[in-house]
Amino acid sequence: MRSVLIKRRKAAGLTQAEVATRLGKPQSFVAKYEGGHRRLQLTEFLSVADAIGFDAAYVIRNLAFAEHRPIARAEARRNADMG
């Protein structure tokens, strides 16, 4: 999930500081979850998705689908990165 957030942020042309400002958090908050030093709660993930500008439900559906169908895992992750 971490890689999805990083790819989405970069694709939106946003810096960590810009996302943090949109969230009302310090830049270190974004750096910590992107670096794997902090896990996001579901509500935080939804806020981050909104701040970056992507459909969190679409990403979650595709990742969940991939977990139940191993053959589709790589395809679903590509779709989650692009959706």
C-alpha cells in the first residue's frame, strides 16, 4: 500500500510537504508513512487519498481482489497504481 501512496503522490505532482499541508499535518507525518516507519489507520488512508486526489475505494477493491486471486495480483496492483 505504501508504494501506491508514493506513486499516486508523485503522479499528482505533489511533494510530501504539499500533501502534509493539505492534511494539516507536519511533513514528517508523510515521510514516516511513506518510509514504512508508521502505519496509517483506515481513516488516515482515506484522508491521504483525498489529499492526493484518488479514489481510495477503487484501490482497496483492486488490492482485495488480488489477494483472493493470486494470478490477478500483479494486474490488480498495476490497476491500483493507475486507477
